[in-house]
Amino acid sequence: MKPSSRKTGRRAQKLLRAGAAVAAALAVAGAGAGQPTAAETQAEIERYRAMLAEDNPAELYAARGEELWNTPRGPKQAALAGCDLGLGPGVVAGAYAQTPRWFADAGRVMDIEARLAWCMETLQGFSAADIAARPFGSEDHKSDMEALVAYVVTASRGYPIAPSQKLPQERAAYALGKSLFALRAGPYDFSCQTCHSQDGKRIRLQELPNLTRREDVRRAYTGWPAYRVSQGEFRTMQWRINDCFRQQRFPQPKYLSETVNALITYLAVEATGATYNGPAMKR
């Protein structure tokens, strides 16, 4: 068995043990009281995450992303090492923490995923259609984009979130995101605030942070992108916002759309000053 396979096997065993431990703890917490309280449930979920923190599978995605970053690919057979993520060509450390931001060469405010896609187009020659075809991984498809994002965001761990708001275009993206966050629409008349404007709300075991409070925004934003245990995949912020639209029964946004980019800008600015500690592990 290869070393990587042994490591994956050990991680899977640890996941199973941790899951079993949490299930047992929840059963004990609920004994004699019918069901565990919300506080007890959340405490056990946090304990589950802590047990797995040292073996976060996001590390495997980041390692693959680093290889993709340095490998000549695409019609132009070029590496992404010349990609400017905002701090100069090839500089990765801290770059994610300063996005979204205005990129003059692209003429738009971009989050890190949109910037990576732009570099893949301009430096490597990939088409926008090819990049957008399957940006999110599944059981039978591993996404290069998710791996690249994992590599880049991991290099910002420990850096303060500091997206620029100096330029009018950056401030406009924030204002649009703030407006979209409160916009009620769709068949259920939902907005982002419907699920994320009160304390102590959850869907099943999933805590819903109150994103109208800066403290909650900072805690939520600094853990994404993240490895999603229930899906066995690393997920980006583009995926996270896209999935929120799905759950609101909205039409699926176009990949890397200005709508999703604006919402990410709003959240990033609200999280300004917090230390990025992702990629985290999520349910």
C-alpha cells in the first residue's frame, strides 16, 4: 500500500471513531431528557471538529493545488507561478486575505477564485467555458479549481482579513453585496437574512451564524473555504454562496458571477481584522 493510501485509510478510521464518539456523547447528553439541548449538540460538534483538526483532508487538496500551481498546463503550457493574486506575480502568502479586490488588468473586483480563473485563461490559455464547466468536485470528478483554491487560501493562514475598500469599484462591490444580502425574492420570498439574522438558529445539526453581527461574520468567514465532511470534498466560497442560492430555490448563479462576487466582498469586508484560520472542517 502506498504511503498516501495508508494516510487516507488512517484518516478515514479517525473520522469513523470521532463520529462514533460524538454520537455516543449526544446519546448520553440526551438520556433522561429526551433530546440534547442546542448547547450540548453544538459542544459535541465542536469536540468532533477538534478531534479531526490535525488530520484535515484539506491538506491533501492544498498539496495537489501546489503541484497544479507549479506545473505548466493548458494550451500555452504555462505555470501559474506568474499569476498576480494582488501582491505581485507568484506571491501566494497572504494574498487570499486581501481579496476580493480591484484588479486593473481584468477591470473588475475579483475574489480569489475569479482571479485564479482569469490567470488560467490569460496565462495558460484555458477557455472560460472549460473552467466553468465543472468547477466543483463530486464523487466522480475532482476539481482542479478547488485544489488550487485550497493551496492559495492555506498560504493565508494566520494573516488578517484585509480586503481593500480604497477604490470606488471596491466600495461599490461591497454596497451591492450588502443590498443582495437583504434582498427577499424567489418562490419562498427568502433572503440571506432569512437564515442568518438571528442568534441560536440551526438547520438540523448545522449552526446558522448570525451574519448581521460582525463577531459571527468573522468567525464564519475565517473558516471558509473548508473541507465538507458530509460530502468528502473541499469547498470554496463560490460553492458556499452558490449552495445558499440553491437552498433558497433561486436559479443557480452563473459561475464567478458579479452577484456571488459582491456577496463574498460584503462578507470579507465585514470580517476585516479577523485572523484567517482556515481551511476549516465543516459538517
